[in-house]
Amino acid sequence: MPQLDVAALRQAVQENRYLITRHAQQRMGLRKITHDSLKYVIASGDVVEQHPDNQPDPKALFMAHVQGEPLYVSCAFDGNWAYVITVHRYDPARWIDPWTRRKE
């Protein structure tokens, strides 16, 4: 089972070795989230969830405060390229606090 190398994922994004899925692009547009904000969350955010079993590649959920609000970026990593899966803002109906997702 591949572990997610968070440092290598961050390095890939810093070096522009990342792709944004169509879904994430749509969400970025709807939620008015910029590329700079997305890169900031991945570079400096907390890893609030890791999913090493995710297929085809392990993924992590990053969170950082952008303009005073929690912003989340879900990102998979194949060891070379990072894939931004989705981006979303804090939803108190889904989160206990910015670091803890409510149980379904």
C-alpha cells in the first residue's frame, strides 16, 4: 500500500507538476477560488485527512485559512504529478471544526 509522500506532493505543486481535474476547475469557478489560494493551501496547509488506499493514487485533504476562512483542497499524488480533485470551503454542517469532519 503506497503511503502518501506529502513533502514530495508539495514539491510537485511548487514545481507546477500538478493537474486540476475538470470537477475541481468547476468548483474553483463556482467558489471563486484562485490558483494562488489552491497552491497556498497545499504548500502550507494542515493535512486533515489521508487516504493511502485511494485508487489509483493515494490522496490527502489539505486545509489552510485563506482570508480568514478555512479552505480545503483534495489532492492525489502518483509520485510525480499531483492531481487536484476538488476544492471547497468550510461547511459547519459537515465539519465539527476546521480540522474534524463530522461522522456520516
